[in-house]
Amino acid sequence: MFKFQTITTKETYNIRHRVLWPDEPIEYCMMTEDDTAHHFGGYIDQKLVCVASLFPDGEMKVRLRKFAILPHMQKKGLGSKMLKEIQTFLSETKISTLWCDAREAALPFYIKNGFLPYDDVFYKNGIPYQKAEYKVLPEAP
């Protein structure tokens, strides 16, 4: 059974490190902005298996960053479950837009979950990315 809940910044570090930067020291996954973010965890059988952080980006937007799922739990629908929970959480706030820098390889996953890509492809550390956004609140007519 999947359980979604708010977690602390510290609770994100192990999975961020193992999934996103395993070849770097754990400090590499710590961000100075972490204290301004809202952190979420996804649990299976009471074990934390995925994390995501939402960083404020202006008055009506938040940025999804450091979204990571343990390798042995990937491709099981947990990422979609996490995004649905985050989207539900945001629908109860005044946030209008959720956006992220999506790795090009993950773009189909984000599109499947209601995100729309925008802007040109850009590179970080040789990896292609594209910005993608999800409209939490529909545009006013």
C-alpha cells in the first residue's frame, strides 16, 4: 500500500543521494534552499521509497525538484502516484503552476501526468532537459 506524507529535509537526503548523485558526497544533494521547500515522501510497507521537494517560485508557482525513486521501485507507477498526491495537495492551495526541469528521457512520464513542455532543450552536466509545467488551477477565461 502506498502512503504519501510530508517529510523533513533530512529524510530526503538518502534517496536523493542514492538515486540522483551516487558518485558524489552526500552533501552534494543538500541545497541551501531546502529550508524554504515542502518535502514529501512516498512509502511502501512503511519504507520510504521516493521523495520530492517543492520550492516556492514566486507568488503562484512552485518548482518540483529532487524527485527521486529508489531504483528497485521504479517503473511501478509510484512516480505517477506521487505526482497525483502533489497535484491534489497543491489544488488545496493558491498555487497555480507546478513546474520542473525534466530530463529529456523522463519527458514522456511528465506529459503522461499532465505536464506540458515549454522552452528549448538545455543541458546540465551534459544531460538534456526541458522545462515542463502543470496547471494546478485552470486559466481564467
